[in-house]
Amino acid sequence: MTETGSFEADSDSSGRPLERPSGVLDALGVAVVALDAAGRIVLWGPQAEQLFGYPAREVLGRRATRLLAHDSSGELVAGECARMVETGEGWARVLPVRTEDGGTRQVEFRWTRLPGDQGDFFALGIATDASKVRDVERDIALYTQSIAQSPIGLAVLDTDLRYVAVNPAMERFHGLPAKDHLGRGLGEVLPSASVEASEAVARDVLESGRPQIDKFSMGRTAADPDNDHAWSVSVYRLEGPHGQVLGVATSVVDITDRYDAITAAAQARRRLGLIAEGSARIGTTLDITQTARELADVVVPGLSDIAVVDVLDSTLGHRRPAVLDSGPVLVRTLAVKTACPTEVAPAFGTVDQLADYDADRLLTQSVRTGHPIMVAHVDEEDLARIARDAEAAAVLARSGIHSYLAIPLAAQGEVRGVLSLMRGPNPLPFTADDSILAGELAGRTAVSLDNARLYQSVRNTAVTLQRSLLPRPAPPESLEVATRYQPAVATNEVGGDWFDVIPLAGDRTALVVGDVMGSGIDAAAAMGRLRTATATLADLDLSPAEVLRHLDKITAGLEPFFATCIYVEYDPHNDQCRIAGAGHLPPALIPASGPSELLDLPSGAPLGVGGVPFETTTAPLYPGDQLVLYTDGLVETRRDAIDDRLDVFLRVLDGPGRSLEETCDRLLDTLRDPHDRDDVAILIARPRPRP
């Protein structure tokens, strides 16, 4: 002990450091006092000087009762001391004591009898401020009850990271009583959990003194070995009053419910995000294959590691019978998307490949029942019923496929195909919520597929009608002729454009291109009537203006349709063309030598307006020259000015040395966008050289 009463680190005989004393007694300010048999003070420690205010030189040899005892307690103290000397039993009391400054202080005393060398006795007492004792008692009670009743798991580990104390909440978390914690490390208490990271954190706190607050941890304990729990863990270093490191304290809060709620909310947001993404990305076109690809792109990897979209071949209009109650089903694979090794994709065949799925396959069962089929945990037998053949099943097994979900693509009460989903790298199995989400996306896709299927059917009908109404002209001896017709992408834009080459008397030829201002099958039918009427009127040897005048009256009876038309009568004997237009773009002339140009013609009013006269204009057309007739779908767009497009049109025509067929193709390749929503008709005529 030093002169100041503090302690310094020391070692035992083996060199091991001695444990430093606790600071609790220092905090209480415990004073030591000794009395002889006569009640005189013979020992007065430094803490006594601080507690009572009297220095040792003033009190040694004086009677304690006269010096310290309050008037009200003098007799009580004398009686207790006498009894202790006589019986040897110690006593303890809280008594009022006079202090050096004349005040009174409540002091808690504990006295005991000590035998002396001469057969006499001494009284040894310890004393401390009673208020400090009450404060410590209150703090201890508070801490003890708080720790014992706290829902937060609390533990103290020593410097070797072995448990020295745990509260009841920590016992419940770990599923072990306190006695099974003491003296054991984290790995011994939690053998089923991965504790390396936790030990590293505790070791860092022990060495650095920096606390780690609210660290997330997840695992299983003996309290609930079948389910994962989430915890928030905080670690603090414990130090004594002299700075010595005692160990670490950990607080653990079970946040499993909160974690589950957050996870559920995140999953809900993810599902809503996928639905929103599906609404925006699925069904952007009326193309069946593109729609299937869009579905696969949305669900991989957000919902599945593998997605396969198979559509019943009968749905695609290949005249196959509908699904029967027994036997295999014939499907066509329209999309395959994987987030797995590349060898997985070929196990499902190639896009646009037909495949038979036997009656025992899960895909077949989903088609027949119209219900989802989910296998949360796939085994070898399940893989044989998922894959189309044994080889494909082996590939899926090697790729670690462990969960499967088949969702029927149903619209208007009929199954159109199946969306097959599989998980491999994603360790989580499919759940009922996943099935609902996939069903929502599949339902939207099925409607889009059905719309695309109906669109394709109507479009095929319209295009077939359109093409059947267009001529297959046999070119006259005096002209070379090339024609093209290209329908629009969208169904409701098919049906309005036509061309015709009509032989006339005297080696003349009528060249006609027109465009009904409408769409669909009705417009195609109106176009057929106008084409027939034009051919009939041409046989009457009328001028181009007269032909358009009669067509104007006929078109007025085809309400609500209007039409534009260019009518050209070519006479090889005088190398002249007589031309009349009804609201149509002017023809282009490509001289045998010189740049291309648009003919300057009166535009006229569209057919069906009525009451507007038409004019016939004459223009030369020599052997080797080319006359190009076309509809507005070739040059008009919503993005560009018509004058700019006509300039491009003329530059394309200026290319030398091409055949008429090549010129048609080049016009379409250069000016036509695959997604244009208007059909196109082109007719190019070139007089042959005279023999």
C-alpha cells in the first residue's frame, strides 16, 4: 500500500500479475476504526478522517462515545459495546454521528470483537456514510432487477471471451440455463451457429475499446433449432475504476419479428415492382414470340433462375388438335431465359422447336388442369417429370435445380401454354406467394398472347384478301413492269393500297396506283371494288380525268371511305403519258439520262369528296425512262417532313444501273421501317426499246 492509500500492480512468487482490488470500497469510502477495552480510539484510518472530519492526532486515545456518539444514541452505543465485549457477538447499526464541523451524519457501523495479546479485547469497526450505502443498494437493486427482467439478452464475458454471467433473457435466447454458460466460450454455447464473426467482433472490442453497436446477426440456437432468428447485437468493453480491462458485455435483442416484417415488406415491394415491370414490358407488341420473351425477361432473375415459355402448338394456328384428356401435349418453345450455366438452356430445346410432353410430365398436368403446380423441394424423381427427356433431367440435376413452378397461361377460359420456372443458384424454394406473383404475370401474358394470336389471325385474313385482290399483271410488250406490295405491321392498318396494269386498245397501257383511306378488311373490300371499277372504266376508252370522275362517284357510295389515286395512260406510239391524279402524291420520272424528278401535276381532290373536277396532263416517257408510282406509306412518317422524305426518295432513284426489281427492293429497304403502320404499293414501268 502506498502512502496515498492507492494500490499498484504487483506479482506473486511465480511472476503472475495479481488481480487489482475492486473500486467498490473506495466508492463507499469505508473507514476503519479500532477501540481498546476502555472504549478509547487506537486506530483511525485515512477514510475515517474523511468520513468524520477529525484527523488521527486529535482522536487517538479519546473515548469514541464522547467524541462521536450523538446525545440521543450515546447510551445505545455503550450498551451494544458492552454486550459485544461480554458475548463476542458483533453488532451493526445506522447511527447519527457528530462530525468535526459540528454537524450530524448518518453512518452505518459494523463492529466485531477482537482478542488482544494480554487477554483483553479490542473492538474493530468499519463505517461508511449511510446515504452512500443506500445509493449503492438502490443501484444494485435497480441493476439486478433490470437485468433479470429485461427482454434484452445480456451477458458478460471475461478477457478469454468465456461467459461469466448471463441474464434470464439470454438463457431463453440460447435455450441453456446460466450454469451451462459459465466458463464456456461462444462456440461451446452455440455449436450450431457460425460464431467466428461474433468472436472477431468481441476480440476487436476487447483490444480497441471501441464499442460495436446494433450489429446484425442471424442463426439458430438450441431454443429453436429448426428456425433462423435475427438478432441485433451490441458489444462493449468493461473496465474497472483504475482502467483495468475486465472483459466485454454483450446485449442481444431478438429482432426476428421486425426482420420478418421488413423482409415481407421488401418482398412485397419486389413483387409489386415485378408486376409494374411486367405491366410496362409485357405485351408491347402484337408478336407472340416477342411477348413470350418479354415475360421471360421480367421473371429472370427477379423471380426465377430459369424461365421457359411453351405455347400449345394448336394455339399458334398450326391446325393441330386441341389438348386431349390423355396422351402427350405438343408445345412450341417460344422463350428460354436462364441465370444458370449455359448448358441448362439447351436442355429445354431451342426457340421455335416443337416438343412432346408425355402425360406424366408436370407441364402436361398443368395444361390439363389449368392450375399451377409447385414442387418446393425437387428430388431426382421430380426432375424426371419436369424435363422433356432423361438427358435433360440429368442436365438439370447437375445444374442444382432444387425448386420448380409451372404456371398455366390461360385466357378466356382456355390454356394457351405454360410458364415453367426453376431455381438453382437462388437457395430459397418457391412459395405460395411466388406462385401468386407468377400467376399474375402469366395472366397478363396470356391475355397479350391471345390478343397477338387473334391479331395474327385477322391480319392473315386481311393480307390474304388484299393479296387476292391485287393483280398479277402480265407486262405488255411495250413496257417492263415491277410491282411491290407490303402490308403494315398492325392488323388495323392492312387493306387500303392497290396497283394495277391494264392493257388498252391500240397497244396502250393503263398504270394505276391507289390508296383507300381506311384500314382492315372493309378497306380491302373497298379497294377491290375500286380496282374492279377502274378496270371496267379503262375499257371504255375514257380519258384519265373522266376515269377519275366516275371513280369519284363510285367512291362517294362507299362511305365512310375516301381514296387517292394516280391514273396513267401510256401510248408507245408517241412516247406520251396522259396522267390524272386524285389527291395522290406525284409520280417520279427517271430519265434515261439525267436526275430523277417529281412530275408537276395538279393534285386534285381525293375520290369520294365529289364535285371537284380532275385534269389530264401529258408527259413524255421515252424508251429507257422509268415512271415510278407509289403510295404515301413509302415516304410519309410521323417524324420527318414530307419534303425531306421525297428528297431521299429521289436520291434512291438516282442510283444507276439497277433493274426495276432491284429499284423496288432498294426503295423498301431504304425508306420502309419494319414497324411502319401503313401499307405500301409500288409500280415501276419502263418502255422497252422499239425493234
